[in-house]
Amino acid sequence: MKKLVLAFALASTPLAAAPPADFDARVEALRKQVGVPGIAISIVENGQTVLAKGYGEKKLGSNDPVTPDTIFPTGSTGKAVTVAALATLVDQGKIGWDDKVIDRLPGFQMYDPWVTREMTIRDLLVHRSGLGLGAGDLMFVPRSHLSRAEAVKRLRYIKPATSFRSGYAYDNILYMVAGQLIESVTGQTWEAYVAEHVFKPAGMLASTTDEKRFATPDRAFPHARMSSGLRGAGNQEPLNERDELARNAAPAGGLAVSANDMAKWLNLQLAKGKLPGGGQLFSATQATEMWTPVVLQPVSPMPASLKLTEPMFNTYALGWDIQDYRGAKLVSHGGAVFGFQTVVALLPEKNVGFAIEINSEDGEIILGLMHELLDHYLGYPSNDWPAKFIEYKKGRIAKGLELAKAKAGKPAGVGPSLPLARYVGTFNDAWYGNVQVTQDKAGALAIDFKSTPRMGGKLEHFQYDTFITRFDDKTIEPAYVTFGLDAEGKVERVTMKAASPLADFSYDYHDLLFTPIKDAK
């Protein structure tokens, strides 16, 4: 990757609230303590970049340093980029936030015809569609053979979990719809439109090329270390399959951004779309729309040690979480993908923003540093939030492991009902596609998920007519696979669920219902 000279400088006069004293040393000590290979941090205040810096290394043990121009996959923080792209179209008069999706994207269809007719562009962005948590994510997680257009087409087969606009449930697939809508309205792909109408005007193409901007982690961080198995296989995958996934999910969170460019994004947001050289990327009116709460989110109770981090209210706007923190308005969003995590946080009243990016899944360091910076810029004394979040995570992991052990229990020792050969076949789920169950010469069963490259593994009997698959790719969440039999003892359906209660919600096995395909080869 081409490196540029560091493109920021500290202001010549002291700022009202520069980063905490010894901040660099603090970050480096925490990075080593937690075991994070690399971190990138951006801080802006009053339109100036106060900090844009890398810490640690790109690849564990490589001694290849993270720089301000090193790109990190930023996950769902990129939803706000899709919203910004839509905002430019609203300003141009080409769409409205409350336009019906079917009027702007011919062929769009939800499971329910009434929801299809009533779904607006705003609805696509605020997680109130009635879809379940992470519905449809298996069409592109951990990787995919499907195009974005095909994934959006299959949305019509996903049954809702609740009624339309009745509550909040986070999804990714409707941001893919938003990406297709941009293509339908502009005639450009989402990638091309964002590069031309968002990144280029904002000056965010200085440190990465268009190609790398939409790249997958392999290009920036080959074999980056995972702290858990979630979505980790990507760092060893061929680029053609990884790039297909990046194209599919990009509008929902497929961007890779450096610390330098993240600082520009933070300043753009705080300036309500005003560009450094003059003019507006999007109007102040649209900036207000993007930060206006639409849907209430539940407030999760926190333990006594973290009670100050518990908001009084928690809402979702257009691609942003809006909540309070110790009396201040906090605009933020997190992201996690392929062993990387990011948070973007803005304090509009203080005209301060920052982003923290890591190449592991040790989210406690992100939360700790985030709250440490929030307190600093709000004028509160240090509270050693990193230590508290580290202990909190340890406790949650311990409880989760206990729960997993309890749920696993001891199998009943009954079954299977049929000779193993009679479980063999090809089975179809309307939105996912096909899985194939085979039997090898030794008699062992295996399952292969046909819409997902290299998502297969042996089927080991668990109890009754339930088997467990522990995938050959050990970073994919294991699943229970249950065969339902008809009155004649033939397999009539196959259902699944994650084996672990700690499984990431994107492994939405429980939404699958497979039925046999007759005469499938």
C-alpha cells in the first residue's frame, strides 16, 4: 500500500481539550495488556484533526507498523456512509426519505405485500421492518456465492418476526436494499456513487485508492489475529470470494478506512456536511434528519461498576445510534467484521469526535478508551474505564461458558431413527438456497452449504434425529441440524440452530427451513 506523509498537524495554539496527558503511552500499554495487534485512533475538535495515529502492527508478529494511512475494515459504522449518499440524492430532489421503496427500486419485495407497498426509504435505515435480528445474514456471512442483487431478491422469502414498525431489530440486508436503490436511481453502483459523491468531495481518497477503499481485510491485514472465532476465516480466504462478500455487504458495512480519512469523516459530520474547501456534501437539513431519533432501542442494565455508562434513553436514527452520556448527546455507531472492530463517537455540543479501530475482537479496549475519551472531553475525572470493561467482559464470558455447558448437557443417547443413508439428499430453503447432505465410503455424513464457499463439515449424531456440524472452517459457528420425519419415516424438513448461546446473531440458522428437493443431483 502506498504510504503518504502524515497529513495532519497539531494546532499551533493549545486547544481547549487536547487528548489526555500521556494518551499514546496509555493506548500502547492497554494494547499490550489486552493483546490487540494494532489500533488506529482519530480525534477531531473544532474542525481540526487533533490526533490520527496508528499503534502496534498490522499482522501479529510482523513488526509492520499500523500508520495513519493503514486501512481497517470498519463494519457497520459504514451504514452512515450509505445514509450520507442517500442524503445527497435527497438534496438533489431525486428521492425523499419517505418515498416508497417500490417507487424507486422496481422489483423490491418483502414477504408481506402490504409491507412491500408501505416500506419507505427511511424504514430501510432504522431497523423497524419486522425482520428478526440479523435476518438474512447467512446469505453473505461468512462469505457468499450470491450477488447483492440476488440477495436482495431473496429478501421476499424471509418471514417477519414481528409486525411492521412495531419495534427495533437490527438487520443488515435492508442496507443492501438501500445500496441497490442508489444504483437504481443513479445508474451507478453503490461503490462508484459513494467514491464519486461522498469520498472524493470529502477528500477521503487521499490515502487509499478506490480499489482498496472497498477492499477486504486480506489486503490490509493478512492473517490478522482473532480473539475469538467470529468471522475469522476471511483472513485466509482467496480474494475473489472475499471481494464478492465485500461487494454484497458493502452498503451495510463493507468499507475499509484509515485513521486520516476517518478524521475527515468525523469533521464532515460535525460540520453538518460542510466541506473544508467550501460548499456542502449534504445540507444542514439532511444532517438534522440523519441525527433525528426514529426508533427506541432497549436500554441494557449495566452492573454497578459501569452504571455511569448506562444511558437514560437509547434510540436509532438514520445510520446512527443517538443516546445520552452523563447529560450530553452522544451520536455513535459500532462495527464488527472479520476479526475487526470499530467505534465512531461524536459529541456535537463539544464539537468533538473520535474513532477507534482495532484488528481483533477485543471490544473491551474500544469501550474502555471510548468512555475514557468521552469523560475527558466532557470534563470528568479519569475513571479507568478500560479496567472495568475488561473485568466486565471476563464475567460475561464466564457466565456464557456456564450457560453453554448447561445447555449442551448430556445427549439422550437415543436415535437416530433411520439408517444414515436415508438422511442423504439436497434440501432447499427459499431465502438461503440449498444444502447437501452426503455420505462417504466409511458411512459418515457431511453437510455442505451451497450458497457459501467452503461452509461444510461432518454431521455427528447428537440425539434423536439431531446431528451437530462442526464446520471444517473452525471459525464458523457450529450448528445443530434436526431432521423432521413424516408418517412414512421420510425426511420432510430440516431445521437448525446455533450450538452455542454465545453465537453471533449473523449465524441465523434458526430462520432456516429446508425441505427436500426431489431427484436433486
